[in-house]
Amino acid sequence: SLLLETKLDREQRDYAETIRVSGDALLSVINDILDFSKIESGRLELEHAVFNLRECLEGALDLLAVRAAEKRIDLLYEVADSVPTHVTGDATRLRQVIINLLGNAVKFTEQGEVLLSARAEAHPEGGHVVSLAVRDTGIGIPPEAMDRLFKSFSQVDASTTRKYGGTGLGLAISQRLAQLMGGQITVTSEPGKGSTFTVQVRLAPGSAGPQRYVAAQTMDLS
């Protein structure tokens, strides 16, 4: 990345970009394996801190916005009024799950849209059950491949790995993280029409604290 900030001719820039992309891919593999190892050994501990849930979701969307724009697909989101603004939990791990689901949706969608929707309801024992659904208009998943989705180092088929890349760990890690947060990931899909991955997690209530005042703006739509 530093090298790409210098003056390079076209061929040199192409080589440097290849190195950067390859480095990012390798880092992604290493991070997946480290996370998987922590989860398998029972050494992964979740943080319990107050965070802004909407900012967490928007942060995940920001990371995928460029990739979606490059593919000319719409990246949308909607948050229901029932979703609390502040909750207590592990924002980093929740964002990791959402980024994985959004990343897969963008990866396997060639045209149309990817929509992230959030809903919430009160839990009988306190806190909230938050449902986050990622719906795409991508290639979909055949019924016979559903049981392989959340298995480690497994993908729908070999051609998926060759065409789209990936370690086959992302969904397995995301499912384990969702379970650690008191929930799970479910999926519905129709080949050729798209998929919807829904993650449910239980989050404790969080105190908002002092809020920044934002002055109302008068909009001129003429």
C-alpha cells in the first residue's frame, strides 16, 4: 500500500496492486484460522460494552459499499423502530458476522441488490433479541448443499472456490459467534433467485449517556 502511494509506471503499479491484493487475501485466511482456533479451543471471550447498534451496522455497510458500487449492485439497509439505539455486547464480533454475511451476499450477486434489515423484540428475561437479515438477489444455494454451509473448510462446491475464492471458514465462524451471543444463523434460498441469511443475537440493554445535539436542518427540495 505504501508503494502504491509513490510514482509508478503502469506495469509497476499493476505488480504492486497484485502484491497488495494477495497480501490482503493471505491476511484474511490467517485471521479466519486464528479465530476458528480460538473458538474451537474455547478461548474466545466476548466483550461486554455499550455500543451504538446503528453505527455498528452502518460501519459494516461502509466497508462493503465500494465493492458493491464496483459491481453496480444496490447496497441497502432498513432499521425498524423497535431496534434500540444503544445495547451492551461485543460490537466488534457482531460487526464481523454482519461483514461476513454482507461480503458473501455481494460476492455472489451479479445484479440486483443486497438488503440488510434489522428487527428487535424484548426478551422475556431482559434485554433484546435482535434479528439481522441479509437478503440478496444472487445465485442462490441448491437444497442439497444447505447442510454444508456452516461446516468448517466447506463450500457449496469446488467450482465456487475456484470462481469466488474463500476459505470455507467464514460462515462456520459466524455461526459460532452467533451462538456465543445467544443466537444462531438460519438461511433460506432459492437457486437463481437469491438467499436470505438471518442472524439472531441476544443483546443486553445499554445506557445511551450524553447525546450530541444535532440542529434541525431546513431542506429546500424545490
